[in-house]
Amino acid sequence: MGGGGVDGAIHRVAGPELLEYCRKLNGCPTGQVKLSPGFKLPSNYILHTVGPIWHGGKSGEPELLKSCYRTCLKLAAEKQLTSVAFPAISTGIYGFPSTHAADIAVRTILEFFQTLTSLKRVVLVAFSETDLDILQKTIAKYSNT
């Protein structure tokens, strides 16, 4: 809804039409996805997902985070999209540990690519040099699988 972090940045670039559109979506449950046009973004669509708030990992947070990636990838494939980009979901103010989140993201994406899909490219976006290092190490860990 245009708050801070990645969500706010997307809304600022997409323009006020995005907020107007999102109000009609009636929210999005944690781990699920909703779709909107990209408006002024250089993409046709925005996949909106809500990651879990970290409570120590005992409240289903890993499964909910995996669901964020899986439901977005599934919808992207259904829409015949060829690429999708993800920020590090839930690692900002929601407090999900970056290393654990990167592991979930990379494994879920690799699992998804075991099925036939229109997707050709998935981009993982890091906010900081530290997060970039974590992502690179995680990808390297799974590159031989």
C-alpha cells in the first residue's frame, strides 16, 4: 500500500494509479500473491506478496516465506511471463534472518524450475552488499544441484 522499503519505492515509481488499484485488491494474505498492472514501471505487472514477520521461526514463518515465492512463480508462469524479480522478502523491517531467507528463496526457485514453465529468468535483488554476498554464497551452494 505504498509504505516504506521496497513497497514504497515501487509505489513512488509506478505512480499514484498503483495505490488506487491496490485499494481495490482488499489486501493480500501472508504467503499469497495478487497481481496489478505495472503502471509507470518498466514491467507489465507487479506481483504483490506479503512476507511473514519473523517471530523466531516457530510460527510457520519459513513455510509462509516459501509460499510467497512459490505463489508468485506460479502466477508468473500462468501469465506466461518470461522473467520476474524478487527483493529479499521479509528481511527488512519484518526481521527474517537474511541467510535463512536467501536459502528459502533459492531452494524454492530451483524447485519451481523442475517443472515446465514460461519463466526464463528470475532476478534476486539485494539491498545491501551484505545481502548480495549472502545471495551469492547461497546460489553457489546450490549451483551443483
